[in-house]
Amino acid sequence: MKKYIFAMAVISMLFLTGCGEGEGQLPGAGTPFLGGTSGVSISFEDSPPAEVFDGGDFPFDIVVRLKNDGEWDIPKNNIKVKISGIRAEQFNLAESQLAKNAPEDLPKKQRDPTGTLLESPPVLVEFTNFNHRESITGSELTYPIRADVCYRYGTTAVSQLCVRENILNPQEGGICTINEAKTLFNSAAPVQVTSFTESARSSEKVGFSFTITHSGTGSIYEQDTLCNKESMAFEDRIYVKVDAGISGLECSGLSEETEGFVKLFGGTKTVSCTLTIPNPGDYQLPLRIDLGYDYESSTSTQILVRHSGE
């Protein structure tokens, strides 16, 4: 029943619009997603101060502002912020105090039933009581301050396959065309499905291919690895799941018939699938593609430590 409801919703939304949602195009009322290539935006919230003094009398905080600008919910335990650029002991902290999870969930942005955009509220991650106790050599010393944010994220893309009673030689003027590029919609996320093309394969089979593209500015890692950099095997790996709502679907390059990991090369990867349709008719078949991954973004600034003269 859930698959039926999803299919009807996608059909209705795709029917209301006659073209795909291109880059930079504002979403219309008939599009299923808000769209875009953003995930979590990161900035420093009025911190750290531009300069402090050594000697242990000038404590300060670093506050990182997170805002979910995409369309994927992030539980607070699935996003971690790490401060780097300084040695913890130099600022009177333990190394463990330089990394922590967000204090609250980061819900996705979305439209309400009236069409009003509901932005995700910002979440502040606070790192407190930095204090340069030791005296520096010379009059001043500049430190870089960087915040790396790793979070589990995902993308959902939807399109429709064309099925005809005669797949190889369909009558002209039918409800849809098999051999063509299809309208495609993506949820807002830094990884996108950027093209989708269908073709006839046999009297009972249609084929389709789609390209996965890294459209953001951060880094991709295998999901649930916490953006692990110890092995290159985790880099640029995305979990892909394809669902046509019926059996008979097989996709090449995936560990299972319809899902598995793929690795991007040069920021892209093309996946090809074949769908067997034992009793073809004239209709459109909603298709859903889900992508899962860990994503890391960062922001940086600097702080000047002056000698207090004591």
C-alpha cells in the first residue's frame, strides 16, 4: 500500500510539470522536491575572537553554526564537529574536547501542505574554555582554526519509466516514449543523479542508465565510516538503491541486484539497469533512486595570540 501511495504521488507531481528541474531553477508547485546541491552549511558564530593574549588570563570559546540546507534529516548522533589547527594542550584542553556531536537534530528543509517553505533552524556547537596559558616567543603568533563537520546524508531521485504494450515497435502517438532522456527530480543534497535515459532492450525488457555526480564542495566517504581517512577505499563510495516497485529489476555493478556500493571516479559514476516486464501494457512506472553516504565539509579562520608582556 505504501509503494502504491508513493507511486501515485510521484505520478501526480510529475504530471503537473512538463520539464525537468535544471541547475539554478527555482522549484515550481509541481516538483516533488525543493532541489539544490546544498547539504549542511557551516560557519563560526561570532567566534573565535580575532586576537587574544597568552599567559592564561584570556579564555575564549569557539562556536560552530550548523544549518541543514538540504532535504535529508540528520539525527544529532549522525553529525560530528572537530576543531583542528591547534594543539589542545597549548590551549589548556584535552584532545577529546576538540570533537563533539551536535546537541540537537538537524531536520531537513521542506514545504508544508500549504506550500510554505519550512527552513531548518540553525544548531550551535560550542567548544568552551580555550586558554593559551604558556608564553609565546616573540610579540605575536597566528594559529589557523578549522572546523570539520562529518555527517551522514542522502539523496532521493525520482523519475518515470515508459512501458508500452509493444516495447520494440510501439504505436505512434502513445502515452509516452521509451527511447529518450527522462524528466528527473532530486532532493536537495551535494550528490545528485544528473541524467536518466531509457531504452528498449527486448519485447519484455526496458533498460535505463543514470549518472551519479558529486555536485557539492565537500568530500564523500562510505556511509557510517565517520568520514574515515585512514583508507582510500572509503573515499567517494556511495550506497545506491534502485526501486521500480515491481520485481524483475537488475542493475550492473551493484553487490545485489538492485542495491550496493559504487565508487565515483572524477566525481561521477554511471549505473545501468534492466527491467523485465512479463505483461507489458501502456503506462508509466515511477522509479526511485536512493543514495547514502557520509559527507564532510569545513570552514576555517585564524586567531592571533599576542604576548601579554608578563
